[in-house]
Amino acid sequence: MHFWTQSSVKCRIQFFTLLPRSSMISSKQVLVTGGQFIQQHYHGHISVGNKTPIDILTDAVATSALHDSGASFDKPKCHPRTRVKILEDIIRWNVGEDEDAHAGKQFLWLNGAAGCGKSAIAQSTTESCIERGLPLASFFFSKSDSSRNHAGSLVATLAYQLYCAFPGTEVQTEILSTIQQDPLIFKKTLQQQFTSLIIRPLITHFSKGQSTQHCVPFLIVLDGLDECTDRNAQKAILIGLAESVHNSNLRILIFVASRPEHDIKLSFSSKYLKDMHTALSLDLENRRDSDSDIRLYLLDRFAEIKDGFDGRTTGNKLAQDWPGDRVIKTLVQKSSGQFIYAATVIRYVESTRHRPDHRLDVVLDLRPVHGDHPFAELDELYATILKSALDMKKVLHVLSLHLMVIASIPCSVIEKLLSFDAGEVETLFSDMGALVQFSTEPFYSLRDLAYDPERSPLYLRMLHASFREYLLDAARSKQFQINMDYEIMRYVTHALQYLASCCSGSFDPTSHAGIPIYVLEHCQYCMGRRIMCRVTMSPELRQSVFSFQLKDFLEPHTSALTYPYLLQFFVTPFLKLLETIVLKDPTLSYIQNLQLGILRAVLVQQIQQYFCNDRLASVLVLFYHLGSHRFVPILKNPRYSYSHSTPFYPVPNFDEGDILSLSRIWVDSSFFLGDNVYHRYVRQLLRDPGRTTEDALGPIMHERAALALFKELAKTVPLPPSTFRKNINIVPVTDNEEDNAYPNLIFKSRKRGQFWQLKYFGELMLDDEGLYFLLLGYLIFLLPRCVNSEALVAACEEYKMSYMDQQDGRFPVRRRLLHEEINKYLGRVHKTNACITQ
């Protein structure tokens, strides 16, 4: 032991030469400024109390946070040949080859949803830099590991790796000297620790004969910052690092990988980091690239599983093409661009105690679950994130609405619909960035929905397709389950209350403000699935339906292009709702009677417009007879068979002014074309003997319809037989034939009745051949029902003259039948005229 006593004397004493790191002995430089200094030697180390500086440093290290820690045997890293582009971008930023994209940006923030592969990218980046000989230090946070779910050991762990990266240099000397002078350095602020143990050692080292401008960058990798349980510490880490490196004149680069959590996003947008960072979002990454990587990962891993199983089994081998392209495609779609789903499937299927094909069947719901659930790990992740919600009840309320209306709903509309405060949705989900994302662009828009980019509304988007399955499965989500059978009636109530406030001409149902209309459409779908027998009609719902001002809601739109839209997406499900209410409780029929009376008054007034011209008369008459005869079939376009509507009336421009959408039919919940509840009600109204409209089914209307069709028939010039399509059967005509053979004209039988249907393959209307076929049939059907009319007589005579020149034209049977009906009609007219003359 030595003693020095000296006032105002500064001396630097080099005690011994630096030794290799493996010997755990390092050099010390000691600064003495007056007073008494006591130095003790223990086994070659300079000690502070009972510990040497290197002991203090290593004791403060979180060894499990190191990238090569032995605490984990399954380090996540990118599968070979996947994530190639983003890994290249990160390396280029690190070595300074991407100056255009990341010029002067010392921070790179890689963010994305839970399980999208951030940790794998961070691990692969770290290993790649080490292979290239680039100095770095890393810290991998983990919420479940008490040694690395906080910031207490962060700087010590980074300083230890810095110490190891520069053996035999001033870096090691400076680090140990700092600890020697201040043994409690790891109790100081993060910024002070980082400045003293990272910045200053590097400045000292690079000031020795080389410019810091051209030094090799030192990379710091922080993975899973959101896993740091103290949110204030998350901000302190980022702000502290930013302030430390800002004026250091060193190329210290900091790569942060985390979920886009609220506090972390705010930190990166703060004045300290706003201009110092660049962001890479895996959620905004090209979905095709992600799907391609996941497909490659699945193909490779399933091949490994197959080879391993076939090599050890004494039973049946797996099929040669197992699991098959269709299964791979399904799993890629369910992954939603997130690797965690695919990785979870692989971990479940690769169990050596089970047949892989049986385990995969469980994943695909083709086999019941026995034992461990395939998505137990994923479910635990979802539950953990949901528990962090500020108000779980409201969060699930919003999510159930999002599941019900499959579209991007502006948060402002959600807030109005649910009577939330403005901005409340964003606040509710501020800690759930791992599962949902807010965007100014709709992820998925409803068809025909007007989009106003100038307003830039905020949208909520689920990042995991499997999250939906989790929420709807009570066995998996437990207290977080969303019971859609229960929720739907609550949302119908909300939607009606919301729409009741929209009774003005300024309300555009096709805009985002009209999205609540789709809540009723979903309700109609559920009622068609007979779910309604399991739900309860609450007093709030009954009152909302009873008090809804249907006339005030519809009338501002009767002359607008949006009216057919309202009929299809609001009136139709509203009528279905009325039917269901009465089926559930017949004593509530007064609600249905009230609203049907209001709708009747509105429709009767609008039907009057169909008597204004022949074209609309033909629409009205044919609508009523639709599907009742082979000459008046329902038209179905296979290309649009799953769309909301398909035209039945193929004549161009005849549907102009068709305010009641009678020229179009749509599929209701029973998937029966032409038997939609709205169209059914209009037909019932036309049959009503007490209606105040002119007789829509009488001879006069049929005559007007026939006139319009004769005019159109004159425009449709038949082509010679040689131009027929090959699928048209041309056979000799006999006198007893009732009709021409025509493809896809079939008679359908359903529970609700029987009808004729004609499938066609055009875009919006039939080609000339199909149109000619239908026009002939329409007129054959209408003429026997027409009244005596000079205009119709003239049209018949004119057609007879043209018919004489078309003996070799198309559809000879139909032309012959029409010719016979014309002769019968003219005979009736002449006979009637003769009787009048007499």
C-alpha cells in the first residue's frame, strides 16, 4: 500500500501496460489533485473498494441482452434469401452508402407490428456487421426478462461491448478510468453514462492521429425498445442518446427496432430527434415482397419438416407435394405480411412427437385440437397487448365495429357513431400500435365510396388477419372475445341514431359519412344466416326503429344519383330488420306497419314517374313479370354474381330515370336473385288493389312497354347464321318447337319459388345477339297482354315487313312465334274495330 500527500500537484501515473481482454486486466491512468490518494492492488487490478473497475463494469452488464447471449438457443434471425432489400438498406445506411436517402441521419428507426420480424432483422443486421468487421454494440430488450426489460443495464452493456471492440486502445483505458474515478457512474442519468462511457472514449481514441470525419462508424443496435416496461425510460433513452451524439462530431449510428408505440413515436417526432432520424416501416413495406418472403420461408421449412419426418418414420410417408400450393397460399394470406403467424405454424407443425400433416390439419381447422393449441403463443401476445389498453371496454367496442364493417372507417365517423369525444379513438389505441395502425389513407374502401383526399381523415387498420380470428373465438380470446351476435344489434341502434341526424340534402350516403349504412347491410346478412334467433331486440333498438323518420331521410335524395344507393344499402336492410322484429315478437307489428306506411307513401309518389314515357313503362312491366316465364328471365352475369347488384334490363339507356332501381336486382341474404325484400315489397305494392297509381299491370302499360321494345328491336339488326357463336345450337325448325335453344337459359328452383334465369358473360349488358334474343321473347310475352292501339298496330305492321326479309336470320323459332303473336294481335284489333263499326 502506498500513500501520497501533495497539494496542488497533478500527476498522471501509468501503473501497468494494457493486457489482453481475456486476462481481465487493464491499464489505469489516475488523476491526483491534492489530498490523500490510497491505491490497493488485488491480483494485478486497481480496485475501488473491494471491486476493480472491470468487475464493476461486468457486474452491471445484462448478459442476456447481448446478441450472442447463451441464454437463448433460438435467436430469431432472417431466413436465408428473405428480407434482402431491407437488410441491404440498413447496411448501406450504416456504411454511409445511402447518403441520398439518409443523409446526416444518425438514427434509423425500424418499426412495425408485433411479430413482423423486427428482432430477426436486428439480429441479422448485427451478425452481418460483425462479419464485415464493423464495430458495434447491441442491446436486445425483452419484457419477460427482468434483467433486460429496463434501462438500468443499458449503457453498461453497450460500454462493455465497446470495450471489447477496441482491445489495447485508449477506449479501454478511458472506460476503466471513468469507472475508477466514479464507481457510481451507473447510477447517473442515461445521458451522463452514455457521454462518459461511450462518447468520450471514442473521441479520445479517434483524436489520436486520425480525423473523426473519416473514422469507421460505431453502430449501436437497440432492439425491442417498446419492451422496456418503463415508458418514461423509453423516451429518456432516445432523448439522452440524441443529445449525447448531437455535438460529438463522431459517426455514431443508432439503429432502433420497435413497435410504433405512442411514446416512442412522440420521441422521434420531438425537436431532439425529428431531424436526426429516418424511419423504415415494415407495415408500409411492399406487401408483395413480404408475402414472397413468407412463402419462401414456408416452402423451405415445410421441406425440412417433410425430410426429417420421412427419414425417421416407419409408417406412411408424407405426400410428395405436401403441404401443397393451396395450403401455402392460405397460410401466406393469413400471415398478413407478418412472420410471426408463419413462424408459429412452423413451430407447431415441426413437433417430433406428432405427424406433421395432422398438426397442419389442426392449424387449418380440418382436425380438432387435442393438447396444445397451435396459436397459444400468438394468443398470449395478443392478450398481453390488449391488457395495455387504457379502456378495454371501449377498445373492444371499436374493434367489433371494425370487424362488422369490412372497410376503412374514418375515426371521426366512429366517434360520432359511438358518441365518443373527438380524437378519443386515437387515444384509446395509443398503446396498441403493435396490433393496429392509424393512417391518412384508407386501407380498404367500400365500393362506390367517395373519397375526399383533401380532408385527410384518420383510419384505423388491423395489422394481423389472425387477430380477427382470435377476437371472435371465445376459447382463445376468453375475456377479450367479441360476440358479434350480441354486438350487431347494438350497432344497428347506433347507426339508426346516427343516420336520424343526417336527414338533409347535404348528407351524401356514398361518402365516408354514410359508412354507418353498412352496419344495417351487415345486419341483413346476419339475419339471412338465421343468427337473429339468438339475439335480443333491446328497448333502445325498438325505439330507434319506431322513431326513425324514414320519409325525412329519403326525400332529400329522391332526385339524386345516390337514391338507388340508399334503396339498396339502407331501405333493403331496414325492411329486413322490420320483418325480423315482428318474427321475434309479433306484438311489435305496429312498428313495421308504421314504417311500411311511410315507405308506401314515398314509393307510390315515385312510381308515377314510370308512366311518363314508354321506356320506363317497359322497365316497370318487365320488373313485375321478371323470372315468371322463359321469355322474361332474370339476367345473371357470372362475373358479378357475388357483387351487390346485377342488371336485369339489358337495353341501353332504358334505365335512365329508373329512380326506384327496378332495372337492377341484387342478391339478398338468401342469395335468391330477384327476390330481394325491397323488390318483393314493390311487387306487392303494384299488386295492391287499393293503390292510387294507374294500373301498372294493365293492358295500357303493356302496350307502352311493347312500343318501346319494338323501337329497340328495329335498331338491333340480326346477323346471318354464319356469324353465330359456336355454342349456339342450330337445328332445323319444326312447327311444334316452342323456342330456340340458347345457352345458359335455365329454370331454377329454390325454397322461395321457381324462376327463369339467363346467364351471360358481358360487362354490363348483353351483346347484340343476346339482346336480340331477349327482345324477341319480351314482345312474344307482352303482345297477348296489350290493348288496342294504333301506334302498336303500326309497329307490328312495320316489323312484319322487315320479318319477310329475315327468313335466314337468327333465332327462327322466336321470330316465328313473334310473327304468330303479331298476327293474333292484329286479328284481335281488326275484329274489335269491325264490331265497333257494326
